[in-house]
Amino acid sequence: MFRNFLGLAFIIFFITNAVFSKESEEEIWRSTLTTEKLEELARFQEAPSAIEPYLANVISFEYYEYRLLQIVVGSRMHENKFDEAIQILQKYRDFFPTKKNEITELIEIIQNDQDEISIRNLGSSINTEYAEYLPILEMSGKKLYFTSFERNGSKTSEDIYYSDWDESKKQWSQAQSLSEINTEFPEAAISLSMDGSTIILFGNFSDQLGLGDIFYSELTKDGWTKAKAFPQPINSEFFEADLVYTPNRKAVLFSSDRPNDLFKRRPKDQFSLGDTWGNTDIYISFLNEKGEYNEPINLGSTINTAFAERTPYLHSDGKTLYFSSNGHNGFGDLDIFKSVRLDETWTKWSKPVNVGRLLNGSGADWGFKLNISGKKAFLSAARSDSLGDTDIYEILPLPKRAEPLEFSFALKGKVLDEAGNPLGAGIKWFTENSKEEIGFAKAKATNGDYFVSLEVGRKYFLRFFQPGYQIQTIEIDTGGISKYQSVIKEVILKKGGSLDSQTLKKTKQKQYLPDEIYFYPKSKELDPAYLENLQSMVLFLQENPTKKILIKGYAKDGGSEIDDINLSSDRAETIQKFFLIHGIATKRITFYGLGRTRPDGKLIENRRAIRYHQKVTLEIQE
């Protein structure tokens, strides 16, 4: 038995070290590429025709020569000379004995990728002589955001632009600067929430925690708000970027170079192993019942490698993940890959698939995003018809190897009051047999437009709510749907009720919600049944930026009066943190605990006053 144990231990040791040895060999090989060689690669990228004469005189083929091979093959693919690309790979395959299998796989991808697709430059209304990249299509299809460098003439300016789709002319309007967010410093748009009400940013904004942080801005009736930082544990002292919401907005995916147990940390922007990408991995973090983000989960070694994984994008089916990587087998610096989630742990994925010769090249291919139907994609690239450094392109239809696993159902329209005025209402949806919230969204306060993506095969109940208005519930059955489908439905909210059929009441002194927020007995943990009340108040405060909120906590849980004061203060602070996380400024929030004291100054001493034992009240003030 002991001998068997030793044998098993040896096998485990051998397998483990074999895996690490393979990674170490790759890392050692890549470390032969120096900063000087990296600069030479950039020059060859501008003149790929000079590569083959150079390779003809090489005696020892290292990682530098492999990168040159990728560049010359990529140049042939951009010119649609795929047979020549295959011939070059076959010619040099034996010169890279450790890469023979990978090169063979690339040859097979080129040979099998025979789809007829259109890669269309979006033209001069979007693209210029400068660099345009990171395209973000609003899922309604009405607006396109992107980032551009040096477009305004500044050598250091990176700004965000947008363009509106003109349905009558079937073209994009002349791009405009997103002046509400752009500053004199660089900033980039990373992604957009499914409903179009929140834009994710990367830039030099205030409240930065680390070497690179993620920010967001909310769309209100007065336009985009000032950029706010995502809280910890999303942002950290390390580099974070590329955040996207899941379609139901219950979690976020992002990349970070924070330390983990899988790979040795290599900081972003520090030259190492032949590049400055660092070892960025993709993580997911879920919202908990308190409305806070849980500790991020690394997606695991099927997705992440010892090198760089960037720009995750989860399709509306909630399962198909697209991302860019220089750690998986590819044609260039960063290639786009597709993987399918296999279970609810978010750490088990199918083997990443290179999306092919039509979408990947020798450079950095990243920021890949689909439209809601999964039939069209947008990316930035430097191609023969580019107007400048990099341009934004539309791909239609999507190559088969890049198609998402499943399709989704879209519900869209407007939320209006009875007079036809737009409302920035909140939206939540539930399944037929469960009261558990599946997802949430928000209508645009500027025009009332809403957009919700639902996984097919289930019956849903969607609840539309707005402070001072009655709730309206819509039933949607997606069972039996066999292809992507969208439905347009206008929602009219009537005045006269809040979340519990009570209206916002006004007095001469103040305006307040009569709703009370309750906690579990003897605890500062919020009863999740009251989260909807809080989220409704967040909407109200976002749409009324001059108003403030007063939070009063209460407690009588059997301890001393001091204990109850402390508990009531903790409860009030919990609500204060909820508002802070959702972008309400500190100066607009006042909170304190009253312990056993009621508003009339009397102590809470009997069972008839038990409703004060576990609550926090909210008051809106001018």
C-alpha cells in the first residue's frame, strides 16, 4: 500500500512538474526577445516584405523570428492571400520544433475557415487619419461609441466619441466628442451596459486606487454624470481594466494583473517575457444581496494563461465568452478567442477557439463585440483600406467558428408617463416559479428607451417601477423560440403608487418615502426583500441631483442602550454605503443611529413598538 502511495505521489509530482515545465519553457523562450528586438518588430510591421529575405539568412530561430513569421503571415492574410500564408507556415514549420503542433493548427484554421463574409470600413463619419478603436455598439443598434487617439490634434489626447445611426439614410452620423466625460487627460470607453444607461471608462479620473482603475458614468435626464470609480474589490492597488456587465447586470467581468495562485505575477507595462502586456487574467465578481460586489473569482487556467488575457465580452446568451490573449495559440500579438461556459461555477470552460483568419492577424486584435443577435460584430484593425492607424470595421455575417452557442430574446421600447413624458424607470425580472430576481436594468431618463435581453426557454415577469408611480408587470414567455427574436412594447406608468402602493408625499419642510427598510433581528444585515426600495431611491436621487437624503437607524435588541445605539448606527451606515456604491455623493447623505428612541422622543419599550426594532427610515431633503 505504501509502495502504491509512493507511486501515486510520483505520478502527481511528475504530471504537475511537466505542466509547470512546459510553461517555464515557453516563458524562457519568450524572454529571449529584448526591448531592442521589440522595437525592430515594430519596424518590420511597417515593412513586412523585408521579413522573408531576413529569415532566409537566419541560422538560429528564436522567439523573435517566430514573431516575424507571424507578421509576414498576417500581412498575407490581410491581403486575402491565404494560400501564400499557408505556404510560408509550411516552409518554416520545421525551423521551430517546439511550435510544430501550433503551426499545424494555424494551417488547419486557415484551410478550414472558408466563410464568405463582409469586413466593411465604417467610413469617414467614424474613421479618420488617426487611430480609432474599442468600438461599443449600443444593443438597441442606435448608437456607437468608440475611442480615438490624437483626433483633436493633441499628441497625448485619448478621447471618447459617439455616432448615431440614421435609419432613413442607413448610415452612421458624423462622430461627436462625448464632451460630458472627456477631459484634458486621456480617457477611453470600455463597454456599455445592456440597457445603455451606464458607460464603463478607463482614464485619469479622481478616486483612483491603483495603477489602472475602472470607472463608470450613469445616464440621467441631464446627461452623463461625473465619472465614479468602481469600489473595492473590483479596483485595487494593481492594474484593472476591460470591465463588462453580464447581460442581467448581476455580475461583472474584468481583467487585472493582481496576484493569484495560478501564475506568477508580471505587472502590466513592465517589460517582461518579450512584451509589456503583463500577466493579466480575467475575473468575475457577483453582486450580493447587499448590492455589493463579492471577492472576484479567477476564471481558471482554461481561459487564463501565464501571459495576457484582455477585453472579455459575454454574449447575450450568458454563456459564450469572447476575449483576447497572447497566451493561447494565435496568429499575432493578441488574438480573439471564443469559449463556452460549462456550469455555474464560472471556472469550467470549453477549450478556447481561435476565431480564425478573417478576424485575427499579426497585431493586437482586441475589443471584439457582437450585436444582440450575434450575427454582426465590430472590431478595430489596421487593414489595406484603413484611413489611418487603426479603423473601426463591421463584420457581417459572423464566421461560423466565431458564432455564439445560443441566441437570446430582446424586449425593448419606451417607458412613459400618462402624458407621454419619458421615465428612467427601474426594471427587474423574475422567473415563473421563483421570486428570486434574475436581472435588472434601467430605462434611459433622457428618452425612456429600455432594452432587456432574456435567455430563451423560460417564462418571465418583468416589473417596471418608478418612485411616485404604480408598478406595472409584464409577462413574457420565451419558450418555443427557435431563433433570435426582438419584441417592441411601450410601457405606460400611472401616478399614484410607489413600491408598496404609497406615493412620495410632500410637506413644506421635506419630501420623504414612507417605506421603511428592515434588517434581520439583532443584526446589521439587510433583509434583501427591501433592496428594491433602496434601488428605487437610488433612481430618484440620480434623477434629482440637488436633493439629499437623511438616514435614521433604530434598534432595541435586548442589550444595553449603548449596544442599541451602536447597532442602529451600523444599520444606518450599511444603507449609506449602499448609496455610495451606487454613485450617490457623500455630501448628499446624512446618517445616524437613534437606538431605542422613536421620532417622538419616546423609548421603544413594548411589543406594539416592535416595528421600530429592526428598521431604518429614509427622508429626502432639499
